[in-house]
Amino acid sequence: MNQNLSEKLERYLYEKLPLVEAIGCHIADASPGHVKASMQKSRIVTNHFGSFHAGALYTFAETVGGALFTSVIDMDENTLIARRGEIRYLKMVTGEAFSVADISAEEIERIKRAVREKGRADFSYTVIVKNQDNETACEVTFDFLLRRNK
């Protein structure tokens, strides 16, 4: 576990995206190309019948995807934008949501090469969120744009 990177990612997300801190997203473990995150049940993330709100799960998944790419891409030189997201809800979350996301060195290099050559890269990534029973609660496929800052 790279505690330093975990803490750095979490601070970065909280600073840039206050909603991430508000929903209680926690980066438990991170290394380049790997992120493990969790979100605890709270009044902010639950709906009227006691499970996690659909919007909170979507925001959590988008945060995990963003954190994963922030672990390997210099965000001072680039901007990551979620252009589209499609979510499939499968099971309710009533306790804790968590996600583990990984990306291969080859895929990272492919994305970086596209940004070097074209100034941007379009790619898809699927985030899987699990519930307190380790069941897949939702799958969210994002179409991301990574562009070099001007």
C-alpha cells in the first residue's frame, strides 16, 4: 500500500471536488494504476428507503475512475473529463460501498501516447461498485476525454 499516494489523491479530490468529501469518499489504498476506495453510509448518501442514493453511487464511481487516472497522469498538465456515463444498478447498498480499480501499464501508455500525438485521448473505463456483502451493486461505464492543457 502506498499511504502517501492514497492521502495525496484524497486531498486532491477533496480540494478540487468538494462533493467528493461531502459524500464521504475515502481512498483506502493507491499506487500508480490502482485505487481502492470506499464510501460509508451517511445521511447525505442514503435515500428515502435507507439504501444508497443512485446519484451518490454514480458520483462515487466517477470519483474512483478519476482517482485511478489521477494516479498515473499529471493533472497539472492535463484535464480529465467524463463525457458520458452509463450505469447499471444490480444490488442495493445499505452499509458500505467500495470499489477497486486497476489499469494496465500498456493501457496507460496507449492513452499517454495519444495525448502526446494528438493533444487528447478518448477512452472508456468501467468502474464496478460493490456493496457491504461484496456483491456487485452497480457497473458504470464512462467515456472519458483526457486532454492536454493549453
